[in-house]
Amino acid sequence: MKKIEAIIQPFKLDEVKEALKGIGIDGMTITEVRGHGRQKGHKEIYRGQEYNVDLLPKVKIEMVIPSGRYEEVLKTLAAAARSGKIGDGKIFVYDVAEAVRIRNDDRGEAAL
Amino acid sequence: MLTSSPGGNGTVSHDTFLATGDALIALAERTLAVDAVVSRAAAEILLPAVPSGAAVLAVGGYGRRQLFPYSDIDLLLLFQSERLAVEQKETVAAFLQRLWDAGLRISQSVRTPGECAELHEHNAELNVSLLDQRFLTGDRALYAALAEKLPRFVQANRESLVRNLARLARERHAKYGNTLYHLEPNVKETPGGLRDYQLVCWLSQLREAPAGRIEAADTAPELAQAFRHLARLRCFLHCLAGRDSNLLSFEAQDAIAEQWDAGDTARWMREYYRHARAIYRGAVRDLDRAEAASSSLLVQFRDWRSRLGNADISVHRERAHLRAPQRLEMEPELVLLLFEFTARHGVRLSLEAEQQVAARLPRLRGQFGEIGGLWRALEAIWSLPYAPLAVRSMHETGVLTGLFPELAHMECLVVRDFYHRYTVDEHTLVAIQNLWEIGGPFRDLRSEVTRPALLLFALLFHDSGKGASSGPGGHVAGSVKLAQAAAERIRMPAQDREIVLFLIRKHLELSAVMQSRDVFDPQTVDELARQLETVERLKLLTLVTYADISAVNPAAMSPWRAEQLWQVYMMVYNALTRELETDRIPARAPLEAGRPEQVGFLEGFPTRYLRTHTESEIAGHMALEAQSRARGAAVEIRRLEAAWQMTLVARDRPGLFAGAAGTLAGFGMNIVKAEAFANRRGVVLDTFMFEDPMRTLDLNPTELERLRTLAERVIAGRSDVRELLRHRPRPALPSRKARIPARVSFNSAASGTATLIEIVTEDRPGLLYDLASAISANGANIEVVLIDTEAHKAIDVFYVTAEGKKLDEPRRQRLDEALRKVCGAGG
């Protein structure tokens, strides 16, 4: 099993969800986050006052998928999240040792 | 369809309920069955070991004989002494185990009579549960001792018990957002649920309990009926889930509609809300009464509030009463006065006043149409500090739908949506409330809104199209249609109507942009700026969006989302103000519009001018320009709703804007907004919105003409404004410790041809004149001005040039120093 963690642009969330749904991936956790990588923040001046927009709004998607599908999921996710500009985000992949469905004690991929 | 239970003593009422559909029979039957099981187990295990000094009592819902099919069984094991209870620990364990084996979910407590008659500040539930205690089996003498003690204890601690009970209830209400209109309510815990019905009973018991005994209280028939309805629902939910589940989920709502053939879900959910509302109102009324009675500070405050009364309305116990309700027959305006009172003072209507209004509602509905100037009356109410409370009262009494039948179908309407928590009407009321309680940087925006009633009207109708027949454009198109009909009926002026319909039409726009567009993309920002056209509209729409999102559910407006909305606002604001200077009307625009006569006048004005002025206003400005050709300048002054407006047209010359501002300051006028633009031919059009704090123009009509003539003379260079100001006392410059620290910033990158100066400082009379004079005195020419005032803060944006170019560095420094001096910000 693999855990996929993707930091994407907020406005790409619906597109990414739809694309993943299209390949049968429904389960995911979404978090509203702030951050920046190479896309540094910038300054906005509003009525003479400077506002530092150094941490930009992003969305974090987390999901655990069967190992056999992770290439396909990565490709789909990246394609849907891509706008071609700086700030499109990153995807990280981790190995997962175990998964348990708390309701009935299912283990491993059966619990996904 | 539901089927019979798998069996067992714990579920005996499951089958009874399904067979009879009567919850009260089912509750009583389960109570009897459980009584038998508990008594048998006690006779076999507990009482042989402890023949005297122990008794078993039913408490809580079980004590009231209201055992729902899968409710827990609340037992009190009463022991003579703590020592005896400790000695019999194993016997008690065996007794309880027998009950669990019989399929009962037991919640037990072991106490002595002394402990039962103690106040438990941190376990108020224990004291409350004893109000419903009932002897089951065991030592009768021991129980008699408790039965004698309890009423005396209640009598002596009535105030504390009420306080604890009220605290628990208020905490529970707050947990559910203090509203009963949840899309998936919990029939036990949500405000207006069974717990609130019980609260009414307990408060009545505590209030009326005679010294010697505690008796179950009778409730009003309306409440008793509501209890039967909710009890039936709860029984159904237990049977459906096969456990103690009280959530009226969407699935459960559908199952009930199918099982009871109750027609469409929306209709019977309205029935649920009607009953829950009866219970909630009773509970809140009794809570208010109980809390007021137990707080001397509140009593003093209440007495003070009673002085707010007037010739039509009296205040008694924090509630507004009509002095002569019979006058409602002849004077429908009295209803509006009642709500104005609520909106002004934050005093809720009394139950009597609500009933008096509700009783006359059918007649009032016909009369509302006859009230002249209805929009003006509503605007007066909706501009007051407690307007949201007044709107809620209007809604609860049915007056709101009496005034606006267009809103009737959204009442108690459930629209299933994963994110929405409330019914459509409650969402609307919460949105209005949120607008008044708005925080963060949005609070400043809200304080700049001079006519909040327009926002309130827009919010009231923004979702009115939900539940109406869906057509092209979804609910938004439906909402616009309904709002338009209502606005026309109450004779809302066309300009106001245009604003509210715009807000309703676009109320999802900013949310959609935040969700599906890159808000940092300049194209997104420009596109929004093009749609919204003016800063005023942007402000209003931002506020509507904030209120709407935050009323979806309590967590919907997360700090993350609020920040996103603020960024969108800031960027579009900047795009709109920058556009003032860069985006000019080309000559072809009037030609394309078929108005060649306008070319000379309009060419070179900011495009904003076309968007913010109607054809008749443009015609008026052109007429002024014609006059100015003969006289050198032409000035028009007219009265607006809450302020005055001076419009002037003249050939541009240095110091012109400062002269006009100085003339108004010389007359003691307070400028709140101003705009100044020049066209390609060097003709300037300046507009000043000003207040007349001393009411000089109202009280001395001849002064109006004197001001107009003088302004014309000053602008044409025939009078010296300095002379005029010499005769007026010079206002003190703000101190360095002013509440609003002054900021002066220069930006040469914002415009291709001019330097932008943005000044934020504490407002004072004559400020604009001083700033404009400082700019002129330093050889700079004012190209565009946008002046705004929010409360005591002045926000002034000037686009200036010197000799046709942006300011060079030495001049920028000189001007910076001069402007800081004017603002009192130092060098």
C-alpha cells in the first residue's frame, strides 16, 4: 500500500477529485493548508498598508491506495492538478505498513 | 419497511410501537416490562443479601415511565450507609450483571439518602435525575426517609438547581448553534427536542413545587402535542437503528415518509419544525424567566430596561408588550413600530405581543400593501443596531412572509446538501446575523456601508429561489425574480433595486472564483473587476459572500477561507482603483453607443464614470458643462437621502480641487466622499458628497444659493478661498497619538502616467482642503481623486503629475513631507 500526499492549488481541487473518481478512487482526506515552496509570497498594498502574503493558500490531499495502482493514480492526479505555472504543488509517496478498518477489523488492502 | 425486533426484554416496545404506532403506549409498556425484570432480579439477588437498608429506584426517563425502545435504564441503588454499600459491592455487581444479561443497558449510581440531598455543582445531572425518581423495590422505610428529604432539599436549593439546569441547557443550545432548524436534527438534544420539553417540565416543577412534595408538572396542550409527535419520531428512530439513535438523518426522514405514508419529506419535516419550535419557544421563555428570577443583577438591568417603553410599547421583564393591542386592527403600522423597537433596543417581543400579532396576521397581510413608503419604513428598521433580531422576530411571528409572500416556500425548507447544516430560512437569518457580527478586516468594510438595509434585503432573498420551481439559471435566477417582484411592490427606488438584484445575481460569484479559479492570476482579478465595475459593489458583494459562507455551518468560514476572500477583495480593489487612472473612455465609445454629442465631454474620463452614472446624470453633467462655458464654472448642489452632493464642472487649473474642498470646509461642511476626473479637453468634473453637521443648509435655505455662488466664484478664480477660511476657526491638527496613525505612501509603478499617493489618516474638518492645497503648492497637478471615509478614518487616493509627468524624487520627498505635516504624522 502507498500513501499519497499531494499539495495542490485550491482551485484545482474539484478537477482532481473528479479525475480520481473517474479511475475509481473515492476515499481521501482534504485539509486546508498554507505554505510556499519556489512560489514565494508577495506583498499587497491595500489603502496604503502593506499586507505580506508570504504563505499562500493550498489544499492537501491524502489517500492510501493499493501499491499496484499508484503509478496510475500519480499520473491522473498530476495531470489534473497541473496548470503549468509555479505554485502547482508537489506530490509525495510513502510506503504504508498496515491499514485497519476500525468498524470490522479488516486488514491490509481490504481495509482501504 | 421496519420489521419486528429480534426479541429480548429491552426491545419489547419495538414491536408494540410498530403494531400500534402509538409511542406513549410503547413507552409505558417497556417501562412495565423493565420494572418486572428489575424487581425480579432484585428479589432473587439483591434483597436476599440486604433485606433492609437498600432500595432500588428508577430515575431519569425511566423514573418518568418514558422508556424509549433502546434507551438506557437509569437506576439509583439507595443504601442506608456508605459502609453497607461497600460491603455489598459484589452483590450489587451480580444484580447488575443479571440485568445486563437480560438485555438491559443499565446506567446505575449507588448513593445514600444524604448524598441524594446534597447539591452536586459538578454533577448537576444527578440532582436533576432525582426530580423524576420512582420507588421500584426494597426497603420502603429507607425510601420514605429520602422522599421526605428531597422536597425540603429542592425548596432550599431551588435557585442553585435552576441555575445549574439553565447552564446545562444553554451549553447544549450553544452546541447546536442556538437553533432548531438543523437539516438533520437530533430529536432528543437539538434545541426544541425532547430534552427541552423535559426542561420545561423540570423548571415548572422547581418553580411550583410546594414545600412538602414534588409533582410532575402539566404542560400546555401545544407542548403536550409536540411531545407526542417527537416521542413518536424517537421511537421510530430507535426501531430503525436497533439502538439508542436519535438522529433524524436524511435516510431516516425518507424511511419515515415511506413507513407512515407521510407524503413528501419536506412537508412532514415542516411539521417536525413546527412542533420543535413550540417546545423551543417554551423552553427559552422559561429559561429567561428562571434566570432573571435568580439574578439580582439581571433584575436591576431588567428594571432599567423597562424605562425604554414609549406611548405604544411597554417593557416588562425584558420583553416588549403592546400597550393597546386592539389598535393593531386599525393601524397596521403599529406592527412595524414594534419591530423598530426591537431593532433599536434589542428587546424581544413578549409571548403576548407575538400572539397578538399572529392572531391578526390574516388581516394584516391585506393591510401591509396599503402602508405607504413601506421600503422607507423597513430601511429605517433594518439600519438599526439590532436589525437581525427584529428580522428574526418578524420571521417567527409570520410578519416577514406577510410582507413578502415570496419567502413563504423557503420556510423550514430542507435542501439536502452535505455542507449546509440549517434549513433555508434559518441559513438566511444566520447570514444576516453574521453580517452584523462580522469580524476581522471585514468589520471595517461593514462599517463603511452607509445603507445596511440594502445588504439585508439582498441576503433575505439570496436563496429565496430554493424550493421554488427550478428553471434555467437555478435558484439564483429564481431568487432574482422573486426579489424583483418584492422590491417593486414595496416601491424600492430603481437605483436601490439595481444594487440588491446585482448582489443576489452575483452572490455565488466570489465563492466560485475562490473554488475554481487561480485568485493570484491577474486575469482572474481583471475579469472580476470588469464584472463588479465599482469598489462599492465589490465591498457589498464581499460582505454578502462572507455572511453567506459563514451561515452554511459554523466551521464553513475557516480562517483559511476568510483569508482567501480577503485576498480576492484586496486584489480586485486594487485593480478597480488603478483602473481609475489607466482605463479611459475612448472617443469611439460614445459613437458606438449612438451618442456622438457625448464624444467631446466623455473622451478621456475613466471608464468607471460610465458605469457609475445613469444616462440622465450624464445629461445633467453635460448641461452643467454648457453652463460652465459661459461662466467659467458651473456648480450644482442637491440633497441626497442622508447627505448633500456638490457637482462642479470647470476648465482645469491649479488649485481647483483644493478651492472647491476649501469652500465646503469654509461653510463648516464635512466631506465624506469625493471624486475628481478630467477629460481629454481639460474639463474637470468633481463630485463631493458632504454632511452638514450644523444643519446650516436645512435651517437657512438661502445659504444653499450662497454656497453655490461662492463655490462657482472660487472655482472660476474670482474669490480667494483662503480669505473665506481665515474667518473660520482653524481646526487643530490631529495629535501624534491619534487613534488612527497617519500613513502616506507613494507608488510610481501603479500607473503609466501618474504617481499614486495614498493617504490614510484620521478624518477632520478641512483635511481634504489641506491635502489638496499641499499638493498644488508643491507644483503637482491632481489628475484623479478618490476620497472615502470610514467612521473617523479618511482614505484618500490621488493620482498626480508635475509638468505632465510622474513626480521626480526631489518633488516626491517635498510633497511627502508636506502631506505628513498635514496629517500630523511628522517628517
